[in-house]
Amino acid sequence: MTARVVFKNASRWYGPVMALNDVSFELGPGVYGLLGPNGAGKSSLLKLASGQLRPSQGSVELLGRPAFGSPEVFHSVGLCSDTDALFDDFTGLQFVSALLSLNGFDRAQAHKLATEAIETVDLKDAMHRKVGAYSKGMRQRIKLAQALAHQPEVLFLDEPLTGMDPQNRKRISDLMKRLGDEGRTVLVSTHILHELEQVTRRVLLIHNGRVLAEGDLREIRDLLDRHPRSVRIKATNTRGLARELVTLPDLVSLNIEDATGHLLAEIRKPEAFFTKVQELSGAFGVEEMWVTDENLESVFSYLVSK
Amino acid sequence: MSTQIYEQHYRRLDASIPLRKQRWIPIAREGLKALIALRAYLGLIAIAWLPTFGRLVQVYFITRFPEARRIVPIDDKFFFDSMAFQMPWMLLMAAFAGSGLIANDMRTGGLLLYLSRPLIIGDYILGKVSILFASLSMVTLVPGLVLFFGARSLAPDILGEWSHLMLIPKIVGFALVTVLPTIGIVLVMSALARNARFAGLGFFFVFVGSAVAQAIAWRATRSSYAGLISIQACIRRVGEAIFGLKPSRMTAELPPELAFAVLATIVVVSLYVLKTRVRAVEIVK
Amino acid sequence: MTAEAPVLAIRPVWPGARDVFFISIERMLPRARSFWVFLLLALPVVLGVLLRIYPPKAPLTGFEFYGVIVALFFVRNLLPLVALLFGSALISDAVDSKTLTYFLTRPVSRLSIFLGEFGAYLVTVLTLTVPCVVLTYLVLCVGTPQGAGFGATDLVQDLGACALTLFTYGGLFALLGVSLKKPLIPGLLFLFVWEGFVANFPGDAPNYTITAYARSLIRHRPSEEGLAELFSKFFGVGESVLVLGSVGVISLALAIWIFSRREYVISS
């Protein structure tokens, strides 16, 4: 895999404030989620990756060249920033075409590519209207269009779904997946956790300027052996089931929830537990069983709390 | 919970909580606090006060060397010149403190935050006017009064009579004539430009452009009425009338009432423009 | 249609600057502020029309009066303010509006970006200024005893003087704009304190002002009045062009150097 974005011991500070602290990772083709709370360093990381800032220490490479001071890489890099700033006096088509001209496309090519990009984000009906008259979601989509129009290999998307209705969120999420499947590198920074999970399982978890974890979400979860899994079981004979399960050696805790009557278990080795529950399911009327914390939010909350 | 559909009858709004009085005060207070936190603001005030201290030193020397009174008499003209000398600092302060007052709110949508509180556009404008009035008074009215009371205490033999207290309303009057039209113009620029830099420069364009136009018109016509084009000339002419001084060469025949009418018109028109222009919602076509 | 995979090379300076120019001119010229500046610059035209309708008693010919306007109104006062308005906003406007990111994340060099923006500035200010100067000349000179042909050469030279004034001050304020976060007050202090007073000091002090060289270019300039009459210093045309051109070029070079190295932290 050829890494397109490479951070090597990169740090960035603003005066006494450390925004990014000794961060190292590589990104190849595919979609990656950048996840972190406010002030974690996500924006700084994206700015470093997209060459808007230089690292205070270490290096950041984009397509094999230093990200800062190499504007030539932007032939193949697109950025959709989080700022709501556009050329309000331009129409949507003019806006995207104008920026394509900066990439070296002639007028006809720029017009064609701009129209295609605008169609991709479902703004064709509004492309002759001034951007200043767009709604928030439309502004977000036209920003995305300008990032995609020149068909870059690498895309940086900072909160791309902000302000979009559910239909467009689905459309853009599918687009991001498609771009990843086409072999492009897409780094998405977002707070909308469940939608990020629908787009990718590869995440970069960042907090206080440090990368807490990176890789497949499930693998990250599996590595967290010290953190017990939470399982919820719905059964007709909850108490009888509890009496049987309490003897398991890897069981950390067992509770019966008053409100629902469900059984809540915390376990270290889920496979053995699931096997046991399966054996007992007929005798105690097990109707449903599910893991409650194998998702981005719980993994992240756990890591951040450490 | 069962689903319900509600009948939508006309409901009369019957607000029972009256608006508080002096709603503009928090706007003025917070605006001034934000300005005072800026070193540049305090620096500008400090520099603007230097001429006043210079004049107080001048008064002190005059008390020590009475012969100097013939060269630099401490009379109405002394105070008029002192206040007139503050005009450039007042213009700088107006541009610095006033150009972004409304422009920034309209550009960032902050105006909506104000209007989502129980206050009206008039309170907002009054609050902004108060911020500027306090700021500009710090470089015009206050130095003028400090100079008067300082000179009176340093030279009681020159300024100790009760009749000299008439200088106080003259100083206040001239300060008002200087400050109010300036506030009107800078706030109008701020409301129209939506960008603090352009508002500040537009404000200077109006002042400088009108003064230069007056100079050109006077060169061509040698008519004092050319002074009506220039805001600074009108302010100066009214000030000369307030202090009972001989008018300057370029506006010798300009009636001060006419100059005052121009300034009053500026204030009224400014208020009208602010009332119509300051809106929370803008329709983009 | 898929675009071919591009070669990763920075775009040449002038094509990049040209494309930045077209975007910037579209954003600079047809704006409300350009309209208001044009109206202000057109004030002498109105004044000229009034003077033709109501001829004054003062014995100034139309051409002499035109000279007063060019020297006093345009070159000495309004054009430096116009340069401050547009020149200082070259990059800082894009930073304030948070649109600079769009230029910085395209394969154009910072040199191209700056040159394109400055080119747009020059075209904008000249578009606003030239018609006003020409109209003022026509209004004041056509149909007068001296005639419109009189001083036509001076008109062309005056337009050159206005252009050079705008270039020099524009370069200087562009440098101010990239160096300082808030260039307005320092710019105004420079114009009104340094250029306004020092240019009329006796001795060599005017040698260090721009306005002294700029007004020297107006060969048919009117006689000064007041203190300026006593202390005004004038230079030769060649010397003035050289100094103004050098100041403009050096300012631009410095501005480009600073802009090329600066990081812009633009965030919501």
C-alpha cells in the first residue's frame, strides 16, 4: 500500500498551547474517520495534512512531498473545510468553475467538471443561483463539490455532513464510501459517530493532541481487553438465567435492570459467554442478546476517560 | 403516548411582562468593556491626551512668565484651538472604535442575538451610540473640561472669575457639535459597509473628501459657502460662533446657523439610515 | 468523463496569476464599495458641472481648475485613501472572509496568488479613477477659451501620475496588509501624520515621503497656499518616477516574501 498521507512524529503548537503532540500515522487508499472531542486537535491535524500549516516538529508528507509549501500536490488533493466561507456573489457553477480554473482546466473542461460535481451533490437545480442565497446544507454541498470536482486522489473533509438533511447525509455518506472503494484516500473529520460508522470502520481517535488509537474499530475494541464488554439479554426467566451465568469465571458483573427486566452483564471473554448463553437459551427463554458498547461512541468514551 | 392533532385557532399575544427600562445600558457597558480591554484603544486615548497636558504645561509657564500672556493669551480662543486640535484624534478614535460596531454584528449574525432578547432596534442603536459617545468624549469633551479646570486651578487670576464658568457650556456645546455628527457618519458607514475596514476608510473618505472638495471649491469660487460641503468646516464654523471668535478666512461669510443646520441634517439623516438599514435579516436575490 | 491523472507540478506563475486575477476582479470591481468610491471620486465632475453652470468670479481657467483638482483632490488626498482601502485588503480581505483557503489549496504558487490579487487591485482602482479624471478634464476644458485640446498631453501625463501613485501606495499598503492584522490605523497615521505633515517640512524631510514625489509629477500643479507655499519641495519628473516605481516594486517584493512564508490559521 502506498501511503499518501504520512505523519512522522508531527507536533504543532500555537505559543504555549500544544495542538498536536508527536503524531505518527500513514493513510493509504480508503476512507478514514478522524474522531475526537472539541479541542482534540482534529482541525490542526487536517490543516497540517492539507498543507495550510507547517509542523512545529516532525514531518507531514502528502503524496510524497512536504505538505506545506508544495502547492503542486493540490492537483490531486481536495479540501472541504469546516468554515462557512464561500464566494457569495458567485453562482454555484461559477464558484466551482473558478476554482477548477486554478487547477489549470480550461473554461470548457472546468464547466463540464463543475457541472458533474454539482450533479453529484444534487445541486443542479440551484447551480445558477448565487451562493449567498443558498441554505446551510446547500452551502455545505457546494463546498463539497469544489473539493471533488477535479477528482483528487486525496480528500480531506472537515465535518462534511453539517447542516444536511437525512436524505443528503445518506447520499454524501454513500459518495464517501464509493470514493474509498475507487481507491481514493478520504479523511473525514466528524462528530456524527453513527454516520461515520456507516461510512468506515477505519478510525483515528485523537484527544488532547495525541492519537489514542488507530485502525479498524472492531480490532481496537478487541484490543481493549482490560475493558469488559457489556451485554444485554432479554429473557423470560431472567433470574434463573442469572443464577446459571454467575458461575462463569470471566464474568465481571451481573445486574437485573428494574425498568426493563433485562439482564446486564459485563464480561471479559465474550465468546465463552455467548456459547454458554446459547446453551441456556431454550431452558430460560432467551429472546434477544446484544453487545451494547461495541460502537464508536463507547470505545471513544472509554479511551478518552483513560 | 397517543397521537393528537390540535385545533389551530387564532391566539392573541398578551405579553404581561413589560420591557425593562434602560435596555441599552448592557449593550453600552459590554461594548465599552470590550474596547477598554484593547491596548490600542487605551494607547490612542493616552496619545490624544498629550496635547492637553502640553497645554496645561503651557498654562503653567504663562503663570511663571506673565510676559508670555501677550504671545499666548489664555482666552476663549485658547480653549477653542485646544479642542479643534483634538479633531484628528477624534477621527482616529471614531474609525477605531466605531467602524466595526454595527458592521461586525451584521456580518456575523450577531444582530440576531441582540434582537432575540427583549429589546428593540432603537435600544441597539442607542447602545452603540453610547459606546461611541463615551469613546469620543474621552478625546474631546473630557480633555477640554480637564484643561479648563486645570488651567483655572493653575491660573486663578486669569480664569478665576465666575464669568469664566461660561466656558464650560461652550466646551460642552462644541464637543457635542463635534461628536454627534461624527457618531452619525461612522455608524452609518458601519451599517452600510458590513466590514469594519471599509467602514473606517469610508468614514475617512467622507471627512477628508469633503474637506478637499471644500478647498477646491474655495480655490475656484473664493466663496465662504463652499464650507457647507465640508463637515470639518461646518464644525469649526459653529465652534467659532459658540466661542464668539472671528471666523477663519475660508468661512468668514458663512452663517453659523447654516453650518449648524448642515450638521443637524447629518445627524437626522444618519438616524434615519440606521433605523432603516440595521436589520437582522437580509434577502439575497 | 474522468480527468486524466495530472502531473504534480506547480502551475507557471503567469497563467496562475491570470486565473487568480479573473476571480479577484470579479469579487473586487462589481461591489457596492467600488460604486461608493466611484461616486466620491466623481465629486469633482459634479463640482465642475456646477462651476460651468454658475461661473465663479475668481480668475481661474478651466484648465487651471482641473490642475487644482488633480493635484489636490486626486493625487494628494483621495488616491492614497483609495490605495489604502483596496491595497491593504488584498490578502487580509481573503483572510477575514476565510476564503483564502481556496487559493492556498490549489496548485498555484503564492507568488501567483499575490500577483493576481495585485493585478485585480490595479485594474479596479484605475477603472474607478481614470474615467473621473478624464470626465473632470472634459467638463472643465471643453468649450472654454483654451479648448479641450489644450493640456491634452498634460491629461495623459496626469493619468500616468495617478496610475503611478496608485501603484506605489498600493504596494506599500499591500505590504502593510500582509504584515499587520489591523492595517487601517497605521495606514491612516502614515497618510495623515507622515505624508500630511512631514511632506511640508523644510529641509530634506520631504525626500522621505511619497506624496512629495507624486505631486511633483503634476507639472501644471497650482501654486500652493498657506504653509505648503513656504515649504513645499518638488522633484524632477524622472527622479519622481524612479523613486515612486522603486518604492512600489520594493514594497511588493517584501509583501510577496512575507506572504509566501506566512501561515494562515483560518478556522470557523
